Amino acid sequence: MRGWLLIEQPGPWGRDRLRQSRLDPVLGDALAARCADAGVRPVLIRTRERRDVAARRHVYLVRPGRADGWAERLLVRDDRELLDLDLDLSPGVGERLDPTESLFLVCTHGKKDACCASFGRPVVTGLGHRDGRVWESTHVGGDRFAATMVCLPSGIYYGRVTAEAAEHIVAEHVTDAWCSNTTAAGAPTSRCCSSPSTPSGSSGRCSDSTT
């Protein structure tokens, strides 16, 4: 996987995120095909702070990487604009986020796996919105390690995250402490170019896998 496409979509999410989550199903089909061809993972995101995206929705293009990753934010007013996005991930398409502005995705995709909603929502509630950096998300992999959390653009996966551990994770990323060999919540072990498979360390962080 070369990158991520994060699309703000409030309201309920179906099991098939792009086709059963109140997006136009024709647009969902086309977007799914484009993302598959480009090697980009599409993820829906939402926050309780914003329930109406009729005027505009937040969209993020992310190229993952701990040293050279980046994320750019766009505001989309017409859903058809989603099909015109540059999924080759050329920089400069949107507003580049500051390197210290990590995004934190917590899977709460209950229609994919009920555990994600049960364990993920308390984590999101505990963290709050954090000025638009914390988002509920659809499936990111590693459901059996719920609550799962992904930090972008670094691409580090965490599994079996509790509300308390999430506070440590956010603090560490904000201060760049995740670059060290060990952290209060465990050592970074997974990149977002692959899905988590097995837990590692006391924090339940997942290790690299191709599943």
C-alpha cells in the first residue's frame, strides 16, 4: 500500500465502507476502483464535533513514512471532486500539515467488527477531538486487537489500546518521543504499509504482516 485517502463521512457506516455508508454508490464503486489501482487505502473518518458535511468535507491524502511521510488536507465541496484527486500522491495537492501534527485514527467500525466499536469508542471519547487530529475511522486492519489505532503520517499501528494508553501515545507523537527505542506504551513496530497481525509487548502493539 502506497498511501491513504481519508474521507470525512459522518453518520452510520455499513460493512462496505464506500458503498454502504451514505455515499453515492456509483461514486463509491468508482472510488474503490481508483484506490485499488493506485495502491491507496480508502478510509472513512468522522468526529462527533462535525455531523454535517453538506457545505464541505475534510479529506486527507497521506504518504506514510516515519522519516519522510507527509499528510495534506483538502476541503471538498462536491463529492465528484473525490474522483479527481491525485492518487499518485504528488505533494502540493492540499494544505501540508506541520510535521508535528500527527493524525490519530481509532477504528470504531462496528459493522465490520463489533469489538471495534465496543473498544474503540471509549478511546475516542477519552481523547476528544484534539483540534481535528483525532478521528473515528472505518476498518484499518487488526480487528482482533481492538481497539486499534493508527498514527499518520508515521504509519505506526497500535493494538489493544486503552483510553489511558492512548493519552501516552498522543503525547509521545506530539513530542516526537516515538522516535526513541522504547516508549511508555511500547516500542514502534509496525508501518502502515501492512496490516497488523500479532501483538508485541505489554501495550498490545501489533507487528508487521502482509495479511
